[in-house]
Amino acid sequence: MIRVDSERQVHRATMIEVSLETRYYVASFRDTAQAFGERIRGYLGVENKVHYVRDVTQGEDASRIRTPPLVQIWALARNFALNLYRDNGFQNMAQAQRRAGLEP
């Protein structure tokens, strides 16, 4: 069992908002605290990167689709598009969408 205490700071124009969060993980193997920390940060980095691209580039949060299974179908389509862009050598997803004629 792994416990991770994290602090998040959001800097606003006039103040800093601080939030504390505790997360728990279960692992089936032994490793050092540093190695687990690197794994967790790496995973969260990938998750944040994907969600950021899907929201900012593809406007996922602005989507008005709320009916299952359409939500899942559109998420799958967005992921498929990102994978196609990456497979074609694009590093910049916004540029890839512009080239495909799919500006948000």
C-alpha cells in the first residue's frame, strides 16, 4: 500500500490557492519510494498531457454531448484522431488539426 500526500499551488494575480490531497495506491511488487514516486509522476504526466490536448485542442469540455453512449463514442473518436496525428509525425496536435481542416 502506498500513500502519496501532494500539495497543489495555483498562482492567481493577487493570491496563491493551495490544496492538499492524499492518494492511495496498491502495488503487487516492492520498490523504493523514489521509484514509486517516479512511476506515479510519469503516469500523472501522461494523463494530464492527454486530457489537456483533448480539452484545449479538441474542445472536449465545451462539448454539449452528454448522452451515453455518445460520450464514449466521441472520446474514442478523439483519441483515434490524436493517434493518427502522432502516427503521421505530428508533435503539435493543434497544427495537425488545422492541417486536417478540423479547427475547433
